[in-house]
Amino acid sequence: MPELPEVEVTRRAIAPLLIGRKLEKVTTASASYFFLTPPATLRRRLEGRTVERLERHGKYLLASLDDGSRLLLHLGMTGQLLSSTAGRPDAHTHLVISFADRGPSLLFRDVRKFGKVRWLPPGKSDPRLDKLGLDALAVTAEHLFDASRRRRAAVKTLLLDQKVLAGVGNIYADEALFLAALKPTRRARTLTRAECARLAAAIVSVLEAGIIAGGSSIDDFVRPDGSDGGYQEQHQVYGRGGEPCPRCGGTIRRVVIGQRSSAYCPACQR
């Protein structure tokens, strides 16, 4: 599933495709669980509107329109937001937005349909947004320390809780914990203030590095121009169970925490 860096890379790339442009035609596939707003309603509400800004919170994108309404976009597991310059619509393209200036269109492609699109009336929100915690790029030591105090769960589980920290997923949790030299299976409540400070800095560091590298292209993620990201080449522990630790040379261990695969170095991470 695309995490914060992949969604931010997408936001920065599609912002020029959306902001200031008038939506002339919205083409949709037939109704499915991809559409939180029925396709016919979506077409009626979007056509003729102009996008004023494009924002991100966690893994969600929100396009603000000139009538005060908003368009919520979530990539799900396999969603891809693409410029029409990257390819033509296919059987997995569920939404195409064409513009009055006849420039490149925006395509939302999703093989598994776990992505989501919803039109939000002026002044209205979505329960998914309302449940989100602090955006992970804004994390602080105090936020992590306060959130961890009564948590018996593993620190890795804490990082994946979107109500605590919005945007971190499996990849960047593993990488941040390695950078902070913290064992993912440790109970969150045992973290000290100093360790929370180290972890907060590590989270921001790996997220920013992921954004700069264009995100991690492991399975389905591609950038809006159709190219792969490059951060997978920088992964220190994620997906590297059984390989040597890049820091100490020990063997990276793979474990399952909360039904999620995790990788860490037993020698480096305590």
C-alpha cells in the first residue's frame, strides 16, 4: 500500500495537472466499492468546477474546488494517479478527469479497486479523515511519548496506528525503527523520552528521504508520469530478512507483529 512518501510524491506531481484547471468532463467506470460517491453524482458535482488547491493528510489527498466542495482520493493498495501522457485508460481505469484547456487528463487506475473517491459537500468531512491522527511529517517526541504511555502493544504497532500517526505504513515503520535503533517488538510504554525523540527524528528523516527518492516502487506504485520511485534501493531492513545488517553485519531477522511482516537487526535494535 502506498504510504505517506508515495502519496506526497503523487500530490506534488499531479498538483500542476489539477490546480487552476476547469474540469470539463468526468468519465467513470460502473458503480463499485471504489466509488464512495455514486458515479453519476460524481460526474454531476465535478463537471464545470475548478480545482483551487490540492492537500494531503496521511495517505489521503483532498482537492478543494471553487464551490467549496472537496474531492477525496485514496490510493488504497494498488491505486495509481496518472497523467494521460503516461498511458491510455484501460480496463482498470475507473476515473478520468478531462479539462477545458484540452491539456493532459488525470487517470485513476486501480487493479484491486481498494482505492476510494468521494465528493464532499462544502463544510462536510469524511469519517476516515476525522479518525486520522497527526500527520507523520509533523511528529514530535512529545506526541510519541504521550501516545505510548498506556500502550502494551509493540512500538511497531503504535507506528502503524493511523489514529496516532497518519501516513506511516510497514515500509517506513521498519526503516524508522532501524534508524532509531529500536526493536519493533518492544512494548510502546517502555520507550523513554529520549528514545521517542530519536524515533520522531528517524520517522521524519526516512519519510523525507522517501519523498526525495520518489517513493518506494515494490509492487504497484508508480509516479504519475509512469516511472518508478527509487527509495526501494535505499531500504536498510525492510524486505531484507536473512540478509546482513548494513550497520553491523549481523543477520536481519524477519518476524510477524500484528499480522504484519517486520524486519530488524537484533544486534542493533534494542
